[in-house]
Amino acid sequence: MILILARRPNPYTGSPLDRAAHRREDAEWVAAALADPGSLFLPVWQAKSLLRGAESGRPEAVFLPASAGAPFCAPDGAGPFPWAFLGLMGGRAVFAFDLATEDPGILPGGTDGEFVDLRAVPGLLPPAEAAVLAHARGLMYWRTRTKFCGVCGTAVLPASAGHMMRCPKCDAQHFPRTDPAVIMLVHDGRRALLGHSPRFPRAKMYSTLAGFVEPGESLEEAVAREVLEETGVRVGRVDYHSSQPWPFPGQIMLGFYAEALSEEITIDPEELRDARWFTRDEIAAHESLGFNLPRLDSIARRLIEDWMANG
């Protein structure tokens, strides 16, 4: 089996931010950064990002100036709008805040752009902007859904510039959650195993297999287990390809290639509607054969494309 390397970075990676984690506990510095006219602010609304140019197919992120964004970020974190310090970009502090249940019209007059789901503009955003927007989206998703202590049930309070929720009763600390998921292209050298899930947004899409890592399980064991459970195919060698943050809502996708040791397919109907072996020629001709490949901004697409290029 030939090791297949990633040919280029995955979407939502390569952030230009210096996360400056050492500043998160410095309340005085954070307050000064919130008040700094040079700071930048990224609003999130219903898990969507503020973009301009999306309708023309040339989207770009809208960074609000401090005059428009800072009023939504109470320095003590007690205001109605969750916010967090994302990091430094070109020496300027960058914050994200969530409009929560408010209408986006609450933003200052003259604010350009519209709120768009990042997945609606796959591969069109400048890569650096896509990475920062994904960071903001994922962190705000966690902030808006972490309201009570999982230990004692008390309402929690924000700390560490929005990167921690602390319980005032039992002092438990709650941090942003990222769930590890393995995603793998199973192949025998000549053919790739792709499946169609009832959860896919497109009815004719075939993609790589994927699943969450379970407690006490290595990544390689998770790959083998998921493939066997979903398709009945046994795998041997497992090679790492690359990773991709996927804040939809909070996963880190860990990409692998897996060597098939068997070829008979027995699908789990709870997970898949179909699974098939495809040659490179068939994948290249997917449109004429009536099926779709994964979205352009997904690591699944990169796994397939890099395997195709290695043939």
C-alpha cells in the first residue's frame, strides 16, 4: 500500500490568528482591547457569519470596527451577548460575539453584508478568512449552548475571555468541546469504498465513511470499527492523511486511508442506504454516472481527490 500525502491544506485551516492564549486571563488587557478603536469584531447570528458579496459568488468576511462591535461585548461578560477573544491578527485584537435571539437588524445602521452559513459558500471564501470565521462560529456555538454546570446544574459564568465557563457554586470549569471523528477512504489500491447516508444533504451523494471516536479507543481502532460496523469490510493498515476543523457544530475531522482486507459489503441500514466500490474512472465520471461527490470544502473530498491523483 502506497502512503498518500495531503497535497494542499484543508479548508478552514491555516488561520492567520495568533490565539494569544496568555492574554485570556489578563482582564485589564482584554478590557483595553475591547475599547481599542483598532480592534475587530465578528458577529455571529443563528450559527451564520456576516459576509458581503455572497450573492455574487465572491464572498468575504465583514469585520466590524470597534465602534460597531464593542457595545455588544460587556467586559465583565455579564451582558446578553456571548463573546470571546479569538486572537491577534496583524497586531489587532479580534473578537467574536453572538447576537443570540436578537434580530440582526440590531447591528448599527450602515453595516454591510448578510448572514450566511459558511457551508453555503464552499471553497469561495479566502482561505484565511474561512478559518477565522469557522473559529468564531464554533466558539460561539459552544458559548450559546453552555449555560448551566454539568456537575451541579447551576448557571455558569464566562471567564478566560470567553474560553471557559465557571460554576459559581461548585467551581467546576467547562471548556469548549471538540469531538474527534475519524473519516476514512477505504480502498484496495484499484477501487475506493464510498457510501450514501440518509443524512447526506444531497440525495445522490457518495462519500467516504466516518464516525466518532469512542472512549478508550485509538484512532486506528476507531477507523477499523466504523468501517466494519457500517459496511462489513475488514481493514488492515491505516495511514494518517490530514485533519480539518469542522465547527458544524464542533468536530475535528481526522482523515485516514485504510487498506481493505475484504470486499464483500454488508451495510448497516441505520447508517447507510448504500455502499459501493468505485474505480478511479467511475469516480472521475461521477456526473455522467448520476452521483455526486462530497462538498468542495470537506476533507472527504480531499481524501478522494488525493487518492485519485495517486493512481
